[in-house]
Amino acid sequence: MSAIYTAIATASGRDGRAVSSDKRLDVTLAAPTELGGSGEGTNPEQLFAAGYAACFASALQLVARRAETDVSDASVTAEVGLISKDAAFGLEVTLRVELPDHLHGESGTALVEAAHQVCPYSNATRGNIPVNLVVE
């Protein structure tokens, strides 16, 4: 199997810069104040949260389109927590999916769970980190 798209970015660490090969992403990195940093830049957890939220929202649109359901008013907020695991670190994620009023209940939950099976970020993290789905 070959990739249909490959993103390339280079970073110098939590304090520095991250730049994509096409230069469309060029951000200053700084550790958050909670980790003793200046907080004057973005951090890997924020970048992961933005990527996961965008990817999951696209997966939700895909499964909704297949089900002939409108989710154009839906939004996804990803909360990515950095946690201490023994002598290492790990991540935990909560995905808050805000659905239109007509999709609350079982049908909305089914769409969110289907998106979780389709989303590349969900597939990459499944079994590796806890991901909590919250339908709002």
C-alpha cells in the first residue's frame, strides 16, 4: 500500500520552530507554562489537537454523506492531555463533537462512532492512547 499524500515537517524541539516542506506551516514552538516554558508559541499537543479535530470532522462529514445526513453545522473540539506514565510521557484525548439538534440521541452517537472507525487519527491512536468520545 502506498501513501496517497505525505505531509513533511521539520521541528527543532519543544522550543524552536516547526516548518512544513511547502512552508505553509511555519510556527514558533514553546513549552507551555504548565511545563515550565514561556508559553509564547504553540506546542506539539496543540498541533495534534488541531490535526485530530480537523481530521475527525472530515471523517464525520464522510460518514454523514454516506448516510445522506447533513452535519454541516457540526464541529469537533479535541482536548489533548500530556500525561506522565511511569518514567515516560503519554497522551490522552477527548473529542467533543457538537452535532446539530436533529442528530442528538442514537443516530448522532452512531455517526460519531462510525467517524471514529474511519478517521486516520483514530485508527493510529486506537489501542495506544485513551480516546474519549463526547457527543454534545
